[in-house]
Amino acid sequence: MHGAKRSARNSKLSTRNPQILVKIKLFATLKERAGAAEIDLELPAAATVRELRAAISRQHPTLAELAARSVVSVNREFAFNEDTVQPADEVALFPPVSGGSVFASDAP
């Protein structure tokens, strides 16, 4: 009898905090550090991009340093920290880019 009560309680908890699985495409340095072009990430339903970044840091520690500074794209549009992520969304993470090079044809 106690097992039935515990099972019912656990099912209520899981419906209060449903989880979604999101696939995230990685590029450049992020891809190299992860050793994969794509990672799966478990998030609360309707998670924000801010929560996505935090989850990446927790679930994939090798990406933590870059995750906070990376550009996030959701469905091929720049995403802000307050934007939400859904399971069917196409999510991509691009590391920060700095500098550049001057080519001979660009020089004055």
C-alpha cells in the first residue's frame, strides 16, 4: 500500500516539473571541446535561454567557460536570455569571435 502512495506522489512531482530533451548544435571551439557536433540537453519545460546556458554548464562542464559568452540561436534567429526553448526548436551555440586578420588587399 505504501508503494502505491509513493508512486502516486512521484508521478505528481514529475507532472509539476516536466522535462524536455533539446538537441543543441555546436560549432567551432564548442564542437571541439565537446568532441561532438551535437549534444542532448535535459531542461525544464519552457526553459529560457538563460536556463539552457546554466544546464549546459552543469551537464557538460567542458563547455561551461564558453557557454556563458556564446551566441545562442533558436530556429535560426538570435536568441536572448529571456527567450524560451521548446523540444522541437533548432538550437545552436556559436562561440564568441574576436579579432580578425588583415589581408594584403585590405591594407591601406
